[in-house]
Amino acid sequence: MLFFQSCLLIGYLYAYLLSRFTTPLLACIIHATLWLLAFLTLPFSTTQFQTESLSKYAALELLINLISHAAFPLTLLGASAPLLQWWFANTQPKSDNPYSLYIASNVGTLAGLLSYPLLIEPELGLQIQSKGWLACWILLTLTLSACILMVITKRKAIIPDANISPTLDYTPNRMRWLFLSFIPSSIMLAITTKISQELPPTPLLWLGPLLVYMLTFILAFLDWKQNLWNLVLWANALALILQLSLALGAFPIAFEVLAFFWLLSLLLVGLVCHGILYQSRPPVQYLTEFYLWLAAGGFLGGVFQALIAPTLFPGLYEFWISLALAAFAIPNLPWLQTNHTKLDHKPLRWIIALAIAVAIFLLALQNSPYKGLQCAVVLVLIPYLPRPILFGIVFSTIVFIKLFLIDAIDQNLIFQERSFYGVHRVSTGTNQKVRWLYHGITEHGAQIISEPGKPPYSPLVYYHPFGPAGQILLRRTQLKNMEPIGVVGLGAGSLAWYAASGQKIDFFEIDPMVARIASNKKLFTYLPECKGEYHIKLGDARTNLKQEPDSKFGILILDAFSSDAIPVHLLTKEAIQAFVTKLQDDGVLLFHISNRHLDLRPQLNAVAKELGLVALVQNQGKDKISEREEKSGLAPSMWVIMCRNPKTLADQIIPGKWTPLPNNPFQLWTDDFSCVLNAWR
């Protein structure tokens, strides 16, 4: 997201410089020349965006890679919106408000966001998409040429707005534009991070905040009736109070419902901030500068969320910090008026405050008196609603108390840090003897802490000896297969427990933070007490596996498919074909595909058929786990085993537990084509 915000900022700066220092005719010539030069970068190659390594500086590496390959055409494309509005105002000086064209621009963006994952990606491969992009660029070139021709033939001097003095100093507004555009951008990105980390893994869940964010631009740039706008202002203020009450645990509420309120807050805050921006829009002489400040605010929101917050904060604090800033953006709240009467707002203010206070407090008490008292703290905000600055100060104070006093009191939390890939926590849970590793809310391993001097306990949950992976690994150990083991995805290092004395096991992990957690014997001891010889290789697993010699591994385990954004490039035909070359003749691939929303069995079945491999699945559901096994720490999971020869599996699997993969029709994923929606359950 930061890359696109960077392109937009540079594009708006370019548009501003053209409008500020050139004539419309010269601006047309410059833009047309650069536009034609952009053809040299098209069509995009599907291999241009592959990085050799994503590790410690993954965010910076990804940003540099995108800028070097796609920034030029996308920057010109981003500059088109303010330039077209400026040209429109220049050729039609007595026309309607040119800012209304921004609505059409965002409607197009919204349509693109929806059409790509729902219509284009499921049907077209990357090569065809690349050619389609080139065709669209040519079509856009023709329409842009028509606009430029109109500017050349019909250009006129821009007539200043009669209601606004041309000499009016806009300096006080510039920082306001920056602040108001920063807030919705920051909240949108913070919600995207929160729903990815704190909700059950769901494909395309990240799309919701972005769609709401774009929708706020469309709605805010409409001309609202005053009473309706007043309702929006009040709804935004009350929604902020409700959001804080929910965060303090006023009501028992599911994460999915909580996410709805996050999106509602984004909608209302975005409407208010962008609406105030639209209402404070300058005359057309300053149009491109106005959009430049909007883009700068959005860009700073991206910088704060993508680069600053992960470095400064151990948890997802940026969402609440952004909401606290939004509290300062609340304008003076008007009282609804009719054509004949004006409501006496002093009594009404306290009546509304008392009604809301009683309702929230009583509901909170039904849950817990302690939570009710916490919620009561929020009620002090209500009398400050008519005073925006004081409201912001009190709101920010409560947010500070929540983040650094209430949330910080967690006796079960042992460790919490974050990286580019999210927040990692180690917690003891209700059982103080068991430590759990979480990425967001997804479990990535657990361990019973053994007493000093005693051997470590066997792994828990998906890696339990009674689980599918444990069955295969123990059986190969019984057969005295001491060949090296490869594991994609480190987690807590649970699988290191299966390495025999002298046996080599290589872990391929993309997140350095996970490697530090698994290697810290104060958190987990699987790696420090591993009997074999282990190595952790940081970076993209597919890239690193290319560097391994062929026929190295007896078993290669891929355990990276439990999140919402699965690494599809590890499941394509070409990827699995490359993985097979790293196996010994009797080696096997083992895929952990437990996922709440995605069924990856059809894809693995399609790949196995295409490559002539043998594949079986074990879906160890809760109904197949005994009470004794459950008490010992075994959790439901699904695994697929794949190899070259059926005879390889005969000695390694437990008969009756492994079955053939379902033979459902499925369009094979390749490096050129993949669509996560096709695997939706």
C-alpha cells in the first residue's frame, strides 16, 4: 500500500509543478511525452516482481522492488486525476465544480478493486493480464489524447471564484488538509492490520477497509444537506465513544462483530475528515496543490503504519493512536434545527448524555461490574462533545490508560514483539505449564515446560506424535532413515523434537522474529535441546530451496498455509516440481493444509496428477481424536503426503488413516495463474 501511496504523492507533486510553473499547452506537451515514454516499461513482466530474498528488511526490499519496476507508469496514471480536473477547469471556466470529477475517479478505483479479485484473477493468467494492461494503457492513451486536443483548442484563462479573493492566504489550511487526510489513511491501514491479525484467517479480508476508505471519498465529495451532515457528525462522535467502550470490554462481543464496528468507525471518520476537506476546498487556481496535500497526508499515514509503528510498538497500538487523533478532528457539533424552531441545546445535551450513560453502564454491569467501572470512565467523554479540543484530550487520555495500563496487565503474557509480518506473542494461557506461540490469533506451536534436567516433552497440537506428521516422522525414524529433514515454516520449532542424534534438519523461515523466538530457550526448548543438527535459513523458502543440492532431503515438510494470505507461490505446479527434485528417491513431501476457509486438497490433487505423483490425505478431525489423545495435547489437523512411488508409502503410513485426495475439478495453479477464491470452502 505504501508503494501506491508513494506513486500517488509523486504523481500529484508532478501535477502541481506543471500547473504552477507551466502553461496548459506546455503541460500537455510534457505529459504526453512522458506518457509515451512509459510504453518502454510495458507490458509488465510476471518475473519482474520476484525478489531474491525477503528477510530482515522485507518491507524496504519489497518497496524498492516495486518502485524500480512499476513506479513510472503508475505515477503518471496517478497524476492524471488532478491534471484532468485542472484542464477541465481551464477549458470550461464557467462549468460546474471540477472537484466533482474526483468522484468519478474514485468510482473507477472502487470498480477496479472489486473486479480484479472477483472477475479478472479467477479467469486470466498473469501473461494475459499483462497484455490486457498494455491494451488498457493504449485505450487510455487515446482518450487522454482527446483531452489534450481539447485543452489545446479550447484553453482559456481560469476565472477566479467570485466568492473567494484571489489573494486569500491558504497557509492555515494546508496543515489542516494534511492532518485530515492523514487520519483516515492511518485508520484504514491499522484496521487492515488488525483484521489480518485478530480475526480468523479469511481470504480477501484486507479488501474491506480499502473499499470503505474509497467509498468515503465518493460520498464526502457530494453536496450534503446540512441536517444530514449534522447527523454524520454526531454519529461519528458517538461511534468513537462506543468503540472505546467496546475495547474496554463493555459488552461481550464476537471478533467478527467488533470488526464491523471498526469498519463503521472508518466509514464515519473518513466521511467527516474527507467531508471537511471537500468543504474547505480552494478555488481552482489551487486545485492541484489541494490534492498534493491530500496525497501527502495519505502517504504519511502509510509511513506511520508500515514503517514507524512496527518499529516503535510491540502491539497493534497504532489503531487506537489514530482514533485518538480522529477525536481531535471532530468539529463543533451542531444541533439539529427545523425551519421554525431551534432546540435548546443545553438541556438536550445533558438529557442525551444521561440516557447514553445509563444505557452503556447498565449493559456493562450485566457483563461484569469491573468492566462496568471501566466503561464508566468513557462516560466522562460525553459532556465534552460540544468542546472538540477537550474531547480529544480526554479521549486520548483514556486511550493511553487502555494501552499502557489496562492492556499491559496480562499475567499470562511472557513475550510480545512485532515484525513486518505481524505481532508474535508467547503466552501461558490458563495452564501455566504450557507455552503457546501465536501469530495474531493463529497458533503456531506449543510446549509443556519440563523440569530442569528432565528430557523435553513431545510436541503438542498439530505436531503431536499421534498426529499425521508425527506418524510419518516416527515411522521413518523406526526404519532408521537418517536422511536430512527440510521444514518450511519454523513456528516454535516443534518438529526439531523428531530429529535423531546426528540427523540434520533445516528450517526455512521468512521472519527473523520467529527464528529468535524459537531459538530462545527461555521461551521454547525444542531447538536448544534438539538431538540432531539444526540450521535456520532465513528468507523466502522457494528461493532458498533452489540453492539446496538435488536429492538432499528424505522428507520435506511445508507448514505455511494456515493464515489468510497463504504463500501461493509454494503451491504452484512449478514450485512443487522443484521441491520434488530436492527429495531422495524414496523421499516424501508433507503438506500441512489445516485452514478454516481454504480447501487446498483439490490443488494438490491437480498438481500430483500433472506431475505423476502419488498423494494421500489424512483429515484428522475432532471426531477421530480420542479423549486420551485430546488430553495429551493432540489437536485436529489435515496433512497431505506426496511422493514419486506408491511403494514408498507402503512402509510409512498407517493403513486406514490415509486416503486418496478427492477428485474434484480444479483449475491448476501455476506461476502464471492462481486464484485463492477457487479454493474457498
